[in-house]
Amino acid sequence: MKRYTKLYDTPIPRANVRTYKKERIVYRFRNVHMDFNVIHLLWLQSGGGTDTAEIWAAVSGMKKKNKEHWDQAFATLGESLEKMARKSLDEGHTVSAREAFFRASSYYGTAGVREKQTGCFNSAGQLMDPPLEPVSIPFEGKHLPGHFIKGHGDGAKRKTLIFIGGGDTILEDLYFIIGPAGVKRGYNVFIVEMPGQGATILEGMYMRPDTEVPMKAIVDYVLSRPDVDPQRLAAMGVSWGGYMVPRAACYEKRLKAIVANSIIPDGDIWMTRISPFGTIAKLENSIFFPLFKLLFGAKMMPRIESIRKRWGAIDMSHFVELNKAFYFDPRMIECPTLLLDGKTELSYSRGVDILQNISLEAIASPLKKRISGPKELGADGHCQAVNTNFMNQVTFDWLDTVFAQPADG
């Protein structure tokens, strides 16, 4: 694949953190990193993964505003919800048990209690009608984990959306972000992890530029099901999924539509020019790095370590080098495409806006559109997080319109 030269003709400015801090909505904490944890939990709310009252009760009871006390507060909340779920289940209250198990799963997840998170999530999934279907797709001697969420239990061929998360999301998060919203609209939804995401790193898989390879295995599985309409198959990616899905669509022509929130046509531009990781890589081997860790380590080092592990990078200089292979030519995207972003995300970096505009212009399909989440609706952040209802409404309304068009065979 050749690089699309127009992406490199326009200077891409670095992120403007000061402007972002000034314009962003503060949900609970002035500390951006702590507040992002709140945003992440609110992201899961509309799908039944969290509750505002429970979130606020937990953060209000924190003695100190740091990760250790965050984990303690939400592990305790998870335990309380799990006890409620088991009591309801013992008494035959299936709906109450399912809802409490789901919320317990999310709180355990944000506290880093992974085993209990998956246990509660799976318990809830088996109380659904029809039950959530765990899926393990064989891939290069390993496995891609997923869950298939049926739009209905009647077995009819239905519109189906493959949903891919980002660099930090895990499988259970994806269900709450979009699963129930899709089912309400009659869609099957298949949530799945690509190499480098969630549990795949436990099998030694890392982020890879050729996402069309794992996507082929995913589409093979989805189209093997009798309840999937092959002419109405879409894929959506959020955050780093905004690289994974469009890159795959350049080659995987069985996808009839894609959604990118937001599109990342070049990983090097996104990760090392717009984001601060390029600067961090330069500091890493300098005499100033100990000072950086002293001043910002508590906030930045866990994020840096997570990124490094998911990419299989030895250090951040290696991470920068790896990202040079992550790119695609948006002119190769021939299916209908929806691009999403948030207004405040654009204030964080004008580069995000530039990449959206250049990509939108280049995409080959005449059925293409861009929608920016407005601040007045709280849909202005990264991935339009917090107002998941807005993201899902514009996504599924657009997909409905596309799939109402005559099939192209």
C-alpha cells in the first residue's frame, strides 16, 4: 500500500493541552486523568454498565483522589452490586440480577479486578434472552475473543455491526457502549478484540498494521452464521479502532459500510506528532527523563506502560518506530463511510480536524458523511464519549439509511 501524499502536504500541529483543559467539560475532577476515568464509566451508562448515582457515591467517598483510592472505592462498589445480584438471582428476580451483575462487572473492571469483572459479566450474559454468545475465533494458532449479541432470537438474517474498541478498551466495555443500542434497532452486534486489545496480549498478540488480516477471520466467522445478512454487514471502530476498521476496509470488501470515531489514517501522525508520545520518546534516554517521571510519572507512566505493552515495544523509541508502519490510503475505502469526532477533541488538536477532512475528501464512496459531537449535548469529547446515546443515534440512523439503498451485490 502506498501512502496518500496529501496527508503529508499539510503541517499537523501538536495537541494544545492548555486549550483543551480550558474548553473541556469537567465532570468530577480537575485532574484530566482522573476525570477521564469518570468519563469512561459514564460512557458505559446508557448500555446498563454503570449508574450515575453509584459513580458519584463512590468518588465522593474517596479519601484521596488517586488511583489507589479509586480502585478501593470501585472494588467495594463492585462487591456490593455482586451481592445484590446474587440475592436477586436466588430469589428468582432475573432482570434485577442481570442488571446488578452488569454494573458490578464495570466497577470491578475500573478497579482492575479482572477475574471478577469477567465472572459477573458472563453471569449477566447468561440471564439475557437470548443469552449472550461467547465466541473464540481461531487466528494464527491463537484466539480472538468476542461476544455475539443477537438482534432477535428468531434466527432471521439481520443487519449486523462488528464493533472494535481502542487501545485501552476491553471486551466487556464494548457491550455497554453499543450492544443494547443495536439490539433495540434490530441489529446483531458482534463485539470482538483484535490483536493487541484486551485479553489478546495474554496470548502474545500485539497491535499490527495489517488489520485486514484479523478482520478477514472475523468476517469469515460472522458470515458463517445463518442469522447474518451479508449485504447488510458493517464495522465500526472507536479511538484506535478508527485506524483498525478503515485500514481493514481498504482490503476487506465484504464490509458494506464502516464507521470511524474518529479516523486515523496514519499512526505515526496520530501517536507521535499529535499525541505527546513522540516527545516522551525523545526524553526517555535523556538526563531529563527522571525529572519527567518525578513530575508526571503518576499520571503518565501507567498509560505509557500500557501503550508499550500493547504494541510490543521495548521502549517508547521502539514504539515510535513501530508506528511508522501504521497507515492506509483512504482512497482505497470504497464502501459507505461515516466519520465521527467531538468538538472539544478538535480543540485539543487541529490535527484531528485536518485528518478527518482529508480522509473524508479522499474516500472513494459517494456515500460518506462527517458528524461532530456538539458540546451542548456533552458529545464533544474523544469518541463522543459520555453521550453514548448521541453516538448510537447518529450511527444507526446513518446505517439504516445506507442499508435501505439497493444492494450492490
